[in-house]
Amino acid sequence: MTTATDVSSTDTGVQPGAVVLLLLAVVFGVVAGYGWFGESRDYANYQGVYTSLSLHDHFSNYRFERGYTALSWLAKFYLGLDFAQYYTALVAGSLLLKFRLLWKHTSAPVIAALVYLTILFPFYEYTQLRAGVAFAVAYTAIDAYLDGKRFAALLLLALGTLMHVTAIVVGGAAVLVMLVFRWAPVLAMAFFSAIAVGMSLVVSASVRVLQNVNPLAAKYIETAFLNKTPNLFSVENILIFATLISGALFLRPWQKRENGFFYYLSFWALILCAALVKFPVFAHRLEDAFIFSLLLFAFRFDDSHQSRIPALIMILAGGWMAYRSVFEEWLLIYHR
């Protein structure tokens, strides 16, 4: 099987695909930072926090994680960046981390990156900036672990969690995948589903406690629960399921550690969506967090035509999301 990594190892020259990925990251960083597709629903919140930061701020008045707030403070007072420049830099950095993983692990990284931009860019980098950066760092931590760099993986996961607390969910899911990536898919799915049911019960019990501890979090949760309930039989979810089934049939990713890792990690997209259906803000965010792992295995095909079917399904999913963004104005005011 030929991957981008294999090609780069035999050619020390600049790879055109790498240049394209770099340009895509920079261009779409500017798109998000300067709101070329319209102002997202969270842009004003991020801008408000950035504007209100003072030189001697202690960050306790903001609901954003301390890591993100500290980074904003450094960018404003030590780098002298205005908010649009800061937003652009974070988005470009987030995309570069993700595109690096696509370059390293897939056979068609540029196409996979374009699919990412149609499916996940509107939700993460364009809207949920902290989550987008956090998950980029969390997936980089997983990559470091697969390379045997466990201490670096732990540090990266901690950094991602400081940017957005839900990054720890990706880390926890990765730990569970370590236990089962050689299992048959049905057994792994059953194991994960049982754990997800337990997570749903824990979330239900914890929401009230969280609301009592942090009034700012309570206000956020109450507002977020007004989000649209996930449709388990939506076109997006059907395409995700089709990708998983076709991956099992034509890629058999569990036969290799790296492939199986990302394949089983992607199970969590549908499992968490179903388990947390009563909590839309968590269901939507965590489902999308694990869709990236679909790209990492679906686009790792070989020369056979059958092995390309999962990638073709993901391209179809990207086309569907692009259609919704353009014709339903899904991108300008992002809602799920």
C-alpha cells in the first residue's frame, strides 16, 4: 500500500500535495478569522472575551478554559495581534495539525483534507474554535502514542484539554481502543456501546451537579440543550454507518494496528450520538469529534478498487454537507 509517508520517504524534494495542504490551511484560516462566509454564532463570544481581556487579568470571569484564555492573553499583549489575526492563526494551526495527520496516514491527503473542510471545518474551526484546536492536539497526541512517544502523547493530551475540556473524551476513547483494536468489530461495538450507556447515565447524574457548582456552565448547558435533537437516521449518520461497514468489508483495518486504531476510534461517532441523544450539545460535538478518525482510515486504501469505496462514501458525505452549506445557508449561521 502506498501512502503519502511512503512517497515522502523516497523523495527529498518539496511535495506538491504538502504545498497544497499548507495553502488550504492558511487560506481557510483567513476565511474563518475574517468571517468571509458570514459571522458564526460563536464569533461574537470569542471576540468579546478577547476584547475584554486586560493586562492584569486573572481569567476567573470567563467560562472558557484557562489554557485558551491564557493563550488569548499572550497573543493580545505579547504578540500584539488583533482578534481577527489571532483567530486566523489558531484556525490555520488547527488545520495544519489535522492535515499533517492526513498527509502521514492516508493515501490521498489532499482529497481527504477537502472532505474535512466540507464536513467539519464549518462546525469546528469556523464556529467552535476551542474545540477545533483541542481535538487537533488530541489527535496529534494519539499519533504520538502510535509512534511510541507516550510521554509526548500525555503532554499533548493535557494541552488539548486545557484548550477545551472535551478533548479528554477523545483521549479516553483512545485508551479503550487500545484494549480492543484486534477484536472483531461486532465485539468492539458491543463493548463500546455498554460503556456509552454508562456514560449517558453518568452525564444525566452530573448535569445537575455541574449546574450547581458553576452558574456560567449552567447557563451554557440550559441554552445548549435547546439545540436540535440528533437525528440518528440522518443522511450524515447513514453515510457514516456505510463507511464503517464498507471499511470492514474492503479494508479490514483491524489487521494492522494503526489502521485498526482509527477504525475503532470512529465507532464512537455513532455510539455517542445514540447514547447522548437527550443531550444534543454533547451528542453533536462528540459525534463530529470522531468523524475525523473516519478520514484517517477511509482514505488509507491500496491499489484495489474495492478499498476505495469507504473514501468514496466520505467524499459523498462531503458533497452532501457542501450542498447543505450552500443551499440551506448552513454555514453562515451554523446550526445542527
